[in-house]
Amino acid sequence: MQHSDAQLIPLEAIEHRIHVVRGLKVMLDKDLAELYQVPTKRLNEQVKRNIDRFPLDFMFQLSEEEAAALRSHSATSNTGRGGRRYLPYVFTEHGALMLASVLTSKIAVDVSIQIVRAFVHLRELITSHKELARKLEALEHEYDARFKVIFEVLNQLTGPSEEPDRPPIGFRS
């Protein structure tokens, strides 16, 4: 297997560029362009030339609100003063893969493999967290039942005694 510079991109560096928009895990066009080592303008030109390869579940343009929310969460440039003049496009895992086929460079192929690995890793993390949450909930139910029995025994031991009523001892006025 041949090693390339693209394989040296740490998985975390890609994962930090994955955002959730409209309930989908996506990457910004500028981040993908940087990873694929092409200008964002060229990446978007290639997408427009091959638009039939990018249905809405592969790529979509952000709304003003979504773009503003992403700008506030990351270091994306503001509009004006050298910033973007249009709303960014975002790509799902499938869209990021399709980019490799329209960019047709060796680096695009290598980077797309890394991007897929990052998406898969995130999916595995989410799955493991759900499994962990399920196990914790099962343990809570198991131990709640055990502790309930213990608390019942403690209540019986510390609660009022079941001895017959006796007249109180001591001075009465």
C-alpha cells in the first residue's frame, strides 16, 4: 500500500470540520477544498459542472441563519472585507466522496478515503455512546430494584417498633 501526504491528515483534524446541519453530518466547501488542496472557487466550479452528481442529500447551500450559526461556532470568515460573497455549500459524507470523482486528482482520492474514515469513526462513536447509555440504564434499573429492597429493610429497622402501646414513662403534670 502506497503512503501519501493525505494519509498523514489526523482523523481528528477532519472530524473537527464535520458539523451537524439540518440533522445531517456535513463538511463546508472551504474545508473540503483545503483538504483536497484546491481553491474553494475551483471546487465549487467542478460541482456546478457536474451538478447532476450532487442531489440535495449529497450537497446543499446553507441559509443565512445556518451560515451565521456556523460562523459563530468556528473560525469561518465573515462576509465583506475579503470574505465570501455567497452562502457556503456543505457536503454530506456521500457528497464529499463524489467530490473526489469530479476533482480527479490523486490527492482527492486519498483525502476522500480519510474523510470517509472520519465519518465512519464518528458513526462508531455515536453507536458506542448509545450502547453505553443503554447499559447504564439497565444497570440503573437493576440497582434501583436492589436498593429498593435495602431501603425497605432499613425502613423496617429504623421505623417505629411494632411493640404494643405502653403508657409513657415519666412525670406528668
